[in-house]
Amino acid sequence: MTDVIRVAVSGSGKMGQEVLAALCREPDLRPVGVLERFATTDSIALPDGSGAVPMRAEAETLFHLCAPQVLIDFTNAAWTEKIVPLAVDAGIRPVIGTTGLSPGFVDALAVRCADRKVGGLVTANFALGAVILIHLAKIAASFFDYAEIIEMHHENKRDAPSGTALQTVRAMREGRGRPFELPRTERETLPGTRGGSDEGVTVHSVRMPGMVAHQEVIFGGQGQTLTIRHDSISRESFMPGVLLAVRAVMERHTLARGLDDLIGLR
């Protein structure tokens, strides 16, 4: 019989509740606690009505109390950068979907995981379709000289552009081997209309109610365009990737950067 993996969740908001519900549906995974810095009670009910698990504001206290093997974190960069090193030091494998993390933090985390032989994952997007979009964009990048990205998220997203858009730009630059051509705009009558640019790729960010996570990558060539698009229409779209990652990090001893590394696309 397969051992049950003990999982703690960082954050009790919408994503935290979605993750807890997904864990409850899996016979080989068990939610054992919630780390919530604004916790006002000592426990939180599980979404499936099967009971409650401890909830604490202090990472060390929760880790000692419920002994998780994996910590899933969808919070914010400042909180993530504070609690994840504590988890790794305790031998707990981090699965991180928080965006806006500094490159220096991720580099240091990779060293920390390797030193302690603790598996982990940092990724900008857990939707498998988004991971495949990035892979396809990397392939297409070598065939076109011009490219732009439109990324669309809900109004409460804290960073712009999205981590997924930035990851896509990096993959496209790698696939092309050089920056894209960036058309010059002689006069911008409304400042910022052309968006920001990186590696010659212009990125436009949309933030409004009614959206979850959406991205279009548009390539332009002589007499043609190629558009690759992915839409997450609910937070459920992230759960297959999260569950895959929880199981995969149990078999790793280093930090993976991107879900593509776990599904054989790198």
C-alpha cells in the first residue's frame, strides 16, 4: 500500500481552500495543517466536511505540531521568502506557486534544497495547458522575428506582468537564441500604450473582474501570424499540476524550476 503524503498548506484564502479540497479527494495525500499569518483560531474545517486540521500563524509551531512532508504555498513573495527556508531547514519539501519571487531568493533556495537534499518546486503556473503553451512558444520562437504577449488576470493579482508571461519570454528567448525585433513607435499619444518589453517581446497586462488566468502569445511574420492561447477558467485548472508536483517532489533531492521539469518538457 502506498504511504500517505502529509501536506501542509500555506494560506487559507481562495487558493488555499481549493488546494485543501483537492487534497481531500486524493487517497494518497492528507492535509494535516494550514499556515496562516492572520490566523485567529487554532483550527480550520476541511472543505469536504471530514473534520478539521490545525491552523497556526508561526511556521515552526505548525511544522512541529503536524509534521508535514510537503508545504504548498500560494501566498505572496514577502511571506513565501520568510517561511519556505524554515520549511526546507525542517526537511519539508516546498511546492511554490507564488509569483514575484526575487531571482536571488530562488537561487538561494536551490542551494538550500541541494545542501539538505530536499526536493521542491517553484513555478509560475500549475495549469498543465499553460506549461504546454510555454513549450510551444519556445518552439515557435525560432521561426518568427516579432512577438507580443497579452496576459489577462483577475483584478486582485498583485504583480504585473504575470510570472507566467515572464517565464514565457525567457523560454522564447532561449528557443530563438537572440532577442526579437522590436518595432519602434515614433509617437505614443497615450503613454504606456505599447506596454513593457523584454528581449524584444512586448507584454501587455489586463486586470479586471471576470478573469482567472489567460495568456496569448502572438508571433508575426511575413504575411502571417501565429497565436497560441491558454485559458484557466477556474482555479480547479491548477489542481492537477499541484497534485502532480506534491508526488514528484517526494522523489527529488533538488529544487525544480518550472512544472515542465517534472513532466518531461525540458
